Amino acid sequence: MNVAQKLICDHLVSGEMNPGDEIGLRIDQTLTQDATGTMVMLELEAMDLVRAQTDVSVQYVDHNLLQADARNPDDHLFLRSAAQRFGLWYSKPGNGVSHPTHQQRFGRPGATMAGSDSHTCAAGAIGMLSIGVGGLEVAMAIAGEPLYLRMPEIWGVRLTGELPAWVSAKDVILEMLRRHGVKGGVGRIIEYHGPGLAGLSAMDRHVIANMGAELGATTSVFPSDDAVRTFLRGEGREEDWTEILADEDATYDVEDEIELSTLVPLIAKPSSPGNVVPVSEVAGEPVSQVVLGSSANPGLRDFAIVAEIVRDHQSEAELSFDVNPSSRQILEDLTKGGWLFDLIKAGARIHQSGCMGCIGMGQAPATGRNSLRTMPRNFPGRSGTREDAVWLCSPETLAAAALTGKITDPRELPDLLDIDYPKLQLPDSSSVNTAMLESPLPEDEAQRVELVKGPNISGLPELDELPDHIEAPVGLKVGDNVSTDEILPAGARVLPYRSNIEKISEFTFAQVDEEYAERVAALKDGTGHLVVGGENYGQGSSREHAVIAPRYLGLRVVIAKSFARIHWQNLANFGILALEFTEAGDYDDVEQGDTLALDGVRDAVAQGDRMQAKNERSGKTYELRHRLSPRQVAMVLAGGQIPLLRDA
Ligand code: MIC
């Protein structure tokens, strides 16, 4: 078996490991962050959960960090009280980005994890099977229920050779995106193997595993080998290491190879992680901001390399050089190693540990100006600037731009500025800092904790069952690869309403069509509405708000050419019927505003996978299909997982 199969086999509680079949997995650990966690905690409350059933569950606060008013701090207090009430660890605001912090403090080779963040897959770096899902699925996992998913194909990517100077792990995952695009990983687990692994540390692997989410993959997996052991030893947790390697004769459903020595510095152009080109092709573009940090380049190495490149130089005068340390541990190590000094001296603005600009929580770029970031995503408007131009690159490429004020191939730095590629000397062990981590309360104390709810925290909306006859207008028609950042925007203006569905629903699709929310709200208590989408509808984040908010506005059916995995699961969890066109051309026939009629919906969903929709304007009938499992059919019919549980 390969590593992914071993991890699945060890945790399989239902189904067979045949690609496409629904399987159930026992979940050992969960990760929630604040922007999705408030919903998860409300869901646990709705389920009357007594205590978390997992080995380890951690509630992080890393996204909604700016405290422009009382909303975010109120949510922090709510999350702390919920973590105490349900027996979770609590990682305080400023302690760090969930993914690297989890890898440093809690990750364990061989364990499974479900996380309400699409980049949960990063933990695959240390031989975990770690999957990003919607909040409700994490709530179920905390309650001890299995995680259900379709058995993915295993995509073996053999790495050979060594990375050349000025090229690093980020360029490996950008190469994957250059080759395969944002849909390339759908329905697959990416497993990295081969001799090239020897030169990649556990944090380098985190960079690669993390952005498997951008390929649409179910998760990414690395073996647990010596590099993982070295990492855990450095974190003072060598006893958590176990070796997990693919068998010598392991095979993969799909095979690919990257010879690392042939890679060049790469960059994803605005506004998709799939728009990857060599840096040299776009060199000379003016840059007004660079932002270093996030779960996509979180390691000490990623900050130290930039510090050493910019050492004794100044960042370009007009440019804003923003640095978001990924965790307090890393901040402590950057300080001890003197790297923080180099960054500050070169003109960096040092922000608190957390996601910050990655999710548009501050650091919005100026209008029409290029911003280079080491982050994982650059979907339109995600930065908080409506018409933004965000590029994704490695720390080396970022450092070159910081010094020159232009996109610059970092391999030019020796000639341009007499800077050689630094040979980093990193400490063997990291500064283990647990000052901002609170452990679960003992059960008797936990039971006495009251949830602290500020005025911004509202309950979950009532969800009624799926109607049998739907005759409703297409409230919006969108194209291919629409991301959840477009469905329910990020940014400092919207994020503080993550615990208030009524309010956040006003921002639904605002990035695409500012009038959508008002238009469809008028139909909410009448016909409701449908949305029509292209390929890979709902790519990107795990935020279930991108489903709950439009559902609150009366969305009952989405018809698309195809769906992204997490969003598709979220739609079912909240009782929205996800249907796919089966015939080319039907998508083109639909116009926004057309009324579609679907008859006998309940029987059609329950008894098969086909149904029809008639377009009253064009007179055309579309043949549609759903891919729901019987388990999902039951929840869609009931109006969602919560009413299904309540009625059980
Ligand atoms: C993201 O990177 O898009 C986020 C913000 O971390 C999301 C979660 C969210 O929307 O809260 C994700 O990746 O799932």
C-alpha cells in the first residue's frame, strides 16, 4: 500500500477503498479556527454535546484578529468559553496561524484530522491524513461521528533531484498548479514520494501540502520519515513520531514526476492560484506591496531566508513591506536568531502572528497596484481591495521584489545587488512556547461553563425541508471556477459577521453582483431562487457561510457544470440541492432571471440520480444529475443535517 491507503485503511469504519465510493473514517483530531469556529461551536450547542470525543481538538483564533469594534473580541470570548465548555484546547489570538501551530504542537504521524479550514491538508506534511471540510462535519467529528467522503484516487508525485539556489518549496507547488490548474486535484489525494524528499524539511513539505487545496485535492500526504522525526525532535515531541512509509511495491492510481533541479522561480498572476508563469516572464512589473507570512510559507526558514537576503539593504522606498509571523514560536526564534532585526532594519512592518492580509484582515493593497504575497490564494477581491492585483510567490521572489520594487527573478540578485543565495543555519530545536495555549478543562468544571455570547452572535437559521415542486427564477448565473471568496467575501468589513448569518447574508455574492442579496431576498418567502454555475463551482475555502447565507436568502438549488469538493458537501449539509448539467450547451441556454421548474423533486432525489428542469422562457428541458450518497439524500430532503438530527 501507499501511505494514503495505509492511513485510510487504519481509520476506515465504513465503505470500501474503491475510488468514488463513499467511505467513513474515524477522526482522531480536529482543528477549528475562529472565522469558521463560531458556527461549529453553535452547532455543538445545537447538538447538546457534552464533551469532545476526539483525542485532540483545538480551537484557534487566527483570522479575525483586528479589533475595530467589539464584534471580533466578543467572538474570541465566545470561542474561549465554548472550548472550555466542550473540552477543547484554545489557542489565543496572536498565538499563531492554526496550521503551522498545529503541526508544531499537536500533529502526530498516522493520525486523522478534520478541520474547518481548507488548508487543513497542510498536516499531511508529517504523515497525517488531514482533511479540510465544512464546520458541520467538524462538529460531527468532535461529537465522535465518522467523517464521510468519496474515496479519492491516489496521485503519486515522485520527486527527484534537489532544488537549485533561489528556488524553494513554494515553487514545487506552483509547478503543480502550473501543470494541472485549480481543478487538477479534484477527487484525488496527492502523495509525494521519491528521493527528492530527502532535501525537503517537514516545514517545506507543509508549504507543498498546504496548497494542495488550491489544486482542489481532497488532501496531500507525505511519508513520516527521518525529516518528520527531526522536526518532532526539534519541537520536543520525538516520542510522537512513528515511521510510515509506502511499501516498496506500492502503486498509485495516477503517476507524475517532478525533477526538482529543473524548477525555476514561479509566480501565480492575478487572480487565480492556477495562473502560474515563470517569474522571468513577468519581470519588471512595478510592485507596491509585499506580504510575507500565512500558512502557505509559515516556517522559520521562510522568514529567515528573506531576512538574510534583505540584510544590510533597504526595501524600495514606495513599497510597503509587511511581515506576518506565522506563530509566536516562530517570532521568538526570529528574535533569537537576529533575523527580526534584519527585517526591521530593511524597512519591514511587523504585524501580529496570524493570517492577517491572507484573508483581507487588514493589509488591503492600494487600488490597481500589484501586491506580491507568499500566501496560498489570490481570488478576486479577497485582499479587501475590490479590484486587486495579488500575485503568489516564494519568499525568495518576494525578497527580490522588496528590494527592487519590481517583479524580479531572484536569480538576478547576485548580479543586480551583489547578494548571494544565503546558506541558512537554523537552530536544531524550536522555542516551544505554550503561553497562549489553554488546555481543556476537567469534565466536571467544563460542565459548569456558560457560553459567553456577545450581541453579534445570533443562532442558526431555521431550515425547512426540500419542497417537492420548485418553480423559481435563476437569481444569478456565474462562470467557471467561482470561488467561495466570490460567493461570500472575506475582508475586514465582512468577517466580523461570521457569527451573524442574517447580517453576513447581505454581502452574499457582493464581489460578483452587488444587487444579488437584495434581489433574491425579495423572493425569500415566496418561490426562493436558484443559482447557475460553471465548472468547479465553489472552489477554495471551507466556509459554510457561503452556503448558509444564500440558503438564508432562499437558495434551494444550484445547477452547475461541476462542483468543488468541500462546497458540494456544505451544500448538502445545509439542504441545498446540487445538480449538474449532463448535456453540453444547456448551461449556455440558461439566462439569469429565467424561471426554471422542477417537478417531483423529492421522489427524483430519493429514487435515482436524475431529474429534469424546464426553462419556461426557452421551453428547453435540461437533463440533470446529482451525485449525493443515500446519507446525503436524507439530509437534503430534511433540509439539512441539523433538522435531520433533530428529527431523528
Ligand atoms: C481561506 O484561506 O480561504 C480561509 C479563510 O482560511 C478559509 C476559511 C474561512 O473562510 O474562514 C478556508 O481556507 O477554508
